Amino acid sequence: MRFLNQSTITDKRVIVRTDFNVSLNPDHTIANDIRIKMALPSLKYLLANKNKLILISHLGSPKKYDSALSLSGVAKDLQGLLPNSKITLVKDFRKEAHLFASQNSDEILLLENIRFYKEEYKNSLSFARELAFLADTYVNDAFSVSHRIHASIVALPKLLPSFGGLLLLKEITALRRLLDNPKKPFVSVVGGAKTATKIKLLEKLLKLSDYLLLGGGLANTFLKAGGSEVGQSLYDRSALKQARHLMLKQGAKKAQVILPTDAVVKTGKNQCALKETYDIEPGDKILDIGPVTRLEFSRFLQDASTIVWNGPMGYFEDPNYQKGTAAIFEAIAQNPHAFSVVGGGETLASLKTKKHLDHISHISTGGGAMLAFLAEGTLPGIKALS
Ligand code: ADP
Ligand code: MG
């Protein structure tokens, strides 16, 4: 497969699949345009080579047209970031052929939310063909959606000469460093809620890393699978069997799995308490890792040369239960020698207000896409480029 920087694409009509899936305020204005900013290197690179750009993105997961999920706000924001180009939002590319015919090289056409078309979700080849007619080259710069088998990600690159964008390249390069000969000791930290969606990742990390530290609701699932009382705690019933399996395999693999030994719990009487994880009562709810576990996990991270972290250590949305998640971040930020990768929707949300985010080597734009890439070594949208 080829990336943008390994080719000279000039004077072409280029479709760029970007990820403009920005977070929105309740009044539908843009809360954070970091995703738009991350697309700029590829866009500027292509513009400098006199290409005419046609941008495709989704926003949310609409079933049909929904004005709240229009890309009109994105178009405005992008206009501010690229003042030398004229950004035009194409409401329906099927009905506005004249816009493509008259496009100047200083004009960027942004197609309206591609998920307004149900064919996108179905990976429809005929829909992809309609898109392919608009351009003569395709670039995928949307790592975070590349695990989706959707028309603009998988079908479309099969119809046009295709390239990976600069953001896609950055993601692949960083994640490959975890998969190919990572420096030891390699410490993985996994938490969060949905254990079932992370089993494949855990299987992979069990082979790759030296220590696998588990926290959050995911650790509750493992505690429960091991026969411990977890009371009213969040755990994933559907993943108990796989969790038990994984613990049994442990010896045959490489990594040592480390579970929390203490926890911050909300008791049946609605009080906050510290407890050993073997001492949980039926009315208790484990909502964070405890101070001993924080210290233990931090020591592993201090000595690590390679680190990957996905998933909060507790219910961090409530300030009473955010110390565990904060401690993991601090430990990673304070290890200047390690190559560190952090990703996940809520994991990144938990870091929003942190200083020293630049002490992390790579912050992945992909939640599900990062998990899938680490588990499989590639993604459907990446495979489709070669
Ligand atoms: P990510 O998006 O980073 O991959 P997940 O989606 O798997 O993470 O899970 C994040 C959610 O898990 C957060 O909203 C957090 O509140 C919740 N969570 C983590 N640990 C606990 C816990 N012990 N009890 C309840 N919720 C938890
Ligand atoms: Mg999530």
C-alpha cells in the first residue's frame, strides 16, 4: 500500500475520507474541533500540489437525514482553518453535479454527512461507484473509522487509485511499534466497561506484553470470573467464560495478569469506602481501584519501556472515583523513557483537562479502531488500500 508522502499526486480530483466526527454541544455547535485540525496536514499537502479536493466524512450515526448532524458547522470551522480555499458544502452530491463540473482548484467540496445515505452502512458497491465518478484518486485519512466495513472506507478504494493519508500513516506507524519487537518491559493497562469487546485485544496483549494490568469494570469481570464477590459492581456477564479462559491461558503465554487488590467502593449505605478486593460485600459497588493498586500499577509503569493504555480504571465521571485513572496518566506522563500509546473514547475524555499530554508518545484517534488494529494487525479500511 502507498501513502501520500510516497507519491506525487498533482492536478488530480482527490476524494479524501476524513474523520470530522467532532463532539457537539447540546445546541449542535462544535464542542471541540481537534479532529478537523488533525486532518489538516494531508489536506494542505494535497492542496500544495494543486489538487481539487472532495471531502467525505460522517458525523454521528444517523439513520436518515437529520439537520442536527449536518456537516454545515464543520464546513464553517474548516473555512476558518483554511482561509485560502473556498469551502462549499454539497447537500446532495447526486443532485448537484454542476458543483463538481465547475470546481476550481481553490475550492474544496465537502459532501454532506455520508451516513445520511443508508448505502454507506451497507458497503454498497453501486453507491461507491457513484462516489468514484466524482474523482480520480482516493485517500483514506480516517483511521478511527477504518474498522468499519462501510462504502466510503472499503468499497470505494477498490474503484480508484488509493493512498493512505498522513494521519493514517502516523497511527499505523505508532501502533506497529507496539506489535513489532516492542522494547521490554512492555506494560499494558486495560480498563473500561465493555469487557466482551476487549477480549481479542486482551488475548493479543497477553502474548505481546510482560505485564497486563486490569482495572475498571473489566477487572470486575475478571474478579467475578475468579469466584470473588463483586456485589453490585459493573461487570460483563457475557464475558465471564472468556475471562476465565484467558486467566487459565496466562501461564502458557507471556504476560502476567495483575488484578486490583483494593478498591474504592460505594457501600450499601451509600458511603465511600476503601476495601480489599477479597472483602467486597453483596451491597458494595466497586467504582475505582484503591490506593495500594494505584501504587502497584504506577511502579510497573515507572519501569516500563513500552506502554499501551485503554480504558479508565473507574467511574471517573464522578470526581470521587477518578484517582485511579488519574494515577495511570501521571505514571505514564512521568516515565520519559517509555514509548507510550493511549487510546479509547472515554479514556481520552478522562484526560481532557490534563497537563503534559505531550508526554504521551502517541494519542490514538481510534477507540474501536485502535483495539481492532492491535488485535488483528490491520483493519478492513487499510486492507482495502492495497
Ligand atoms: P474506552 O472508550 O476508553 O475504550 P470504555 O468505553 O470501555 O472505555 O469504558 C468507559 C466507561 O467505563 C466510563 O464511562 C467509566 O465510567 C466506566 N467504568 C470504568 N470502571 C467502572 C466501574 N468500576 N464502575 C462503573 N463504571 C466504570
Ligand atoms: Mg467507550
